[in-house]
Amino acid sequence: KAGVTQTPRYLIKTRGQQVTLSCSPISGHRSVSWYQQTPGQGLQFLFEYFSETQRNKGNFPGRFSGRQFSNSRSEMNVSTLELGDSALYLCASRDSYYEQYFGPGTRLTVT
Amino acid sequence: EDQVTQSPEALRLQEGESSSLNCSYTVSGLRGLFWYRQDPGKGPEFLFTLYSAGEEKEKERLKATLTKKESFLHITAPKPEDSATYLCAVQVVGTGTASKLTFGTGTRLQVTL
């Protein structure tokens, strides 16, 4: 099976702009989670989507949002970008078991 | 609040020199503990899941163990290709928490010839 894919792999944006990141889970996986990874805070949970519904949300401001489509693909949106949003954004998918499989990530740089 | 602490932060080993990485956790109720390997610029690669104290899992030169307070990742006779950051994460019991992992900050392992 193909792994989790994320697009784009690299992105440079300016403060105040918004950005949309995309994630395609492993075929058959219905749960998609998003994480932010920074050198200072490590890996932090953003939110999880299952069957197009958000099931859990981490401690991030409302500027961070997401959605999931009927084919389980997911998008994450960050509005009004701040310098501190520069990070590696990781998507992970799982099936009915608990193991999550991560994609390669999208490296977002905010200038 | 759920907490995961990994030690050491960094570890340098010579090829063939076995060692252990530690992951201690404080959670309200553990559903599972996960080990991942992450290479620079890549996403974490799943290694092991442990669910109950006393459980052990092995894969090649790696062996993961779990107690009620901590987990160890034992690396036997490491090779340079084992160099990576090893991440520990916990999943707690609760409604809608099945995908929420709380990660430690990782151990950066370097294996030299």
C-alpha cells in the first residue's frame, strides 16, 4: 500500500497570509490526525478527523482549522499566519487499530 | 496533565556498543505507548506499540519494554544506519482520544564507526 502523502512538501508564506495543506491517508484508513513539530515544542497534536467529523482538538488557536472529505483526504488551514507558525506539519492516518502512520510532512516557513 | 519525558536528549555510540533509551510517563490512564524513529526532514516512522506492563516487542536490533511508569528502547550492537531521533508517545484512555498522541522530545542517537 502507498503511504501517507502530503502536499506541498515545502511552502514559504508571509505574515498575515493564509495557507492550506493537504493530506491523503493510507488507502482504507478513515482517521486522519494533524501534528505540528517545532524545535522548541516538539510534536504537538492539532486535531483528528474521522468520517468527515472532528473528533478531538489540541490546544491551538482558532486560526488552525481542518476538514475531511468523503474519500478521507484531509486539509488543514492556517489563517493570519504568524512567524511562530513556521514548523513541520505532519499528517498521520490509522485504521481501526491504534498505530498511526505519518506522512513526510509539509515544511512551512513564515517570513 | 499527561507528560512524557525522554532521556538522554542525545546519545553517541560506537558501532556495536549496546545501550538503552528511556521514556518515562505520567498519564491518567494509559491506552498505549508508541515508539517512532525520525530521520532529519522526514516524518516519524512507526516502530512499536506496547499496551501493558511487562510487554516486550523486538525488531531487528531494537527491543522495547514497558513498565507502569516507563518504557525502554534497547539497541543491541547498533550500526550507523540506526542513527536517528527516537520518539516516544503515549495515548490515553478516553472518548475521542484514540488518535491523540502526546510525544516526548526525543533522543538523538548517533552511531559512529
